[in-house]
Amino acid sequence: MPTLDSLKYAFESVISTLTYKDVLDVLVLAYIFYLLIKLISETRAGQLVKGILLVVVGYFLSTLLELKVIKYILEKALDIGLLATIILFQPELRRALEKFGRTRLGVTFLGLSQYSDDVTQNWERAIKAICEACGELSATCTGALIVIERQVKLGEQIETGTILDAIPSKELFGNIFFTKTPLHDGAVIMRNGIIHAAACFLPKPQNDAAINKKLGSRHRAAIGMSENSDSVVIVVSEETGQISVAMNGVLTRDYDPQSLNRLLHQEIFFTDENGETPKKGLSSIIERRKKK
């Protein structure tokens, strides 16, 4: 049995040989485990993990008690467990990888948040039009659903609607969502600061039964769209006129034109709370080296 002195010596030996690379290695691994635990807690994979832990515990107990048949069965179950997990939870794994790829850190580091000058001007004009339109639609309790496409392209949803490729304005949004127009029933999809399509149908949320029953079809469609992409989805309630925003499967409410403006600038241009754009990512480093 190790003594206190031997444990102290072992600890000091580890500390004396520790480098910054080892610290970085541990921190990255800890962060990865944190993301995995967070992912598991948010999906039905949590029940699977509990089942796997029970199988592992059963395997060690059968080994300890020399229960050969049970040990053999559990050993084979663990052998195929990884493959079975990938097959059963393919949708969750796909969404997790997509979510990791479109995180603000990854997007900023790769420089994907940068737009050309023309597109930047389009988005500035579009944000102003969206906020003004939502303010007026909210005041008249006119239902609206606006999807802002970001890195994940929404071709499947666009195919269900009518292509417009129109310059956004509060008047145009008002005409589209006026209840007696052909395009009012569905969502407007914005691409590169332009109204790309209207009357688009959006996917249903993954767990429709768990959503508040008071939320209508527009809010449910917004949640479903934000679960399946990195889009920002704006909803104006037809019943209350309340402005809501769905992102990453989460619906936040009680926006006004000013708070909506701040949010859209942060999410489209990846600005910080002070409205400043962070330093550009990997692409800017490459560009500076090319200039040198």
C-alpha cells in the first residue's frame, strides 16, 4: 500500500515535469468532456449513457464473481455498443457536429463571419428594414415569420416558397405579411441581406409535444428551423403582437425594434456587446502574411 511519502514524491515528480503543453492538453480534453456532457444532457442520449454505464458495471461484477456466461454476453454487447450508438443516434451526432462547426469561436477563427462590402451594406439596410417592419407589424398584431440564413444554407425550405430576390423595406414586409396577400402564409428567408424567398414552409420542432401549448404554429416553425440550422428566426405574434427570436432551438421573447436591432447586429456581424467587430480569424492572418 503506497505511503504518504511515496504519494507526495509521485505528485512532486508529476509537477516538476509538467509543461504548458500538458496543461493545454488537459484543458482541451476537459472542455471536450464538458461539451459531451452538455450535449448528452440536452438529448435523449442521456438515457443511453445510463444504460451503457449499467452494462459496464454489470461486466465488472460478472468478472469479479466469475459469471462466465453473463460476462461473455456483456463483453459482446460492449464490442458492438459503439457501432450501435452511432447508428441509433446518428441525428443527434449530426446536429452536434453541425452545432460545433457553427459556434461563434469556430466561425470567427476561420473568418467566416466576414462579408464583402456589398453584402455588409445589404445587411445593414436589411436589419433596419426588419426592425422597422417588426415594430409596425407588432403594433397592428400582424403575424410575421422572418428567417435570416447564415452559414447553413436553407435550400430545402427555399424550394417550398416563391423566389423574390427583392431589396428589403418595411413597406415590402408589410405587403408580404398582409393577411389577404398570397405570400403571407409562410416564412420569408433572407440571404445576403436580400429577401430571397417568401411563403416558405419550415420544419417542425424535434419535440413538438414539449413546447408550450400557448405557442402557435409560427413560433413552433421558428423553433424547428433554428434546431435544424444556425439561422436567426424572428416571429411576430398575430395574437399579441409580441416579437420573439428563435436561435439554436431556444425561443426568447419581448423584443422591441431597438433590442432586436442590437441582437441582429451581434448575430449577423458577430460584434461584441459594445458593437465592435472582433479581430478577424485565420483568413486575416493568411492575408497579412501574403502582404508581407
